[in-house]
Amino acid sequence: MKLLALFMAVLCFSFPAFSGETAKGEVLAVLRTPQGMCLTEESLKNGEIRKYIDLTAVSADARVVSIFDSLSLLNKEGNIFVFIASDKMTSEELASELKKNPNVVSASPNRKVYIQ
């Protein structure tokens, strides 16, 4: 009986519930690496690629909150994963604005996830 209760507890806490609610003005985006540039830990922090990432966010009237460098460096397609935010737009508006940029592979509102 204790084993069944433990299993049920693990099962209930293992599956997050997705809410329709988004964090205001927050987007998870995937950018293409500019042709001829090489992704390195250094270039993501303060090289030409970092400038490119910042300019992409600024073009949508937003700012870079975080760059997921480990994920970006491990990605075989050479995509850059970033967390972008704006104080002036909703998440949906920001995602839509970013998608207008041909260097943006995808942009999705940052959805809140709750554990049931």
C-alpha cells in the first residue's frame, strides 16, 4: 500500500500542468547563427555574435535577458537559444514582432508551468 501511495505521489508531481497564462512580455526565441560566424562560449558572451543577438532584440524593442549558451553550443543546426523580454509589449506581441525578423527561427511566449 505504501508503494502504491508513493507511486501515485510521484505520478501526480511528475506531470506539470500548462496554463494559458504567460509571463508579461517574455519570449523564448531561437535565432540563426550569422553565416561565416562560429559559435563559441566567448562569442556568445561578448563577441560579434553577442552584438547580433542584442541587435535582434533591440529591433523588436526588447532586451536580452539570458542566452542559453550550453544549449546553443550543443545544437548541431547552429541555432542560438535566447530569453528576450519587453516592458512595452505582451508576450504574444513580442513573439509576433520577433518573427518578422528573417534571422529568427522561432519565437514563443514564455508560458508559466505549474505542478499539480
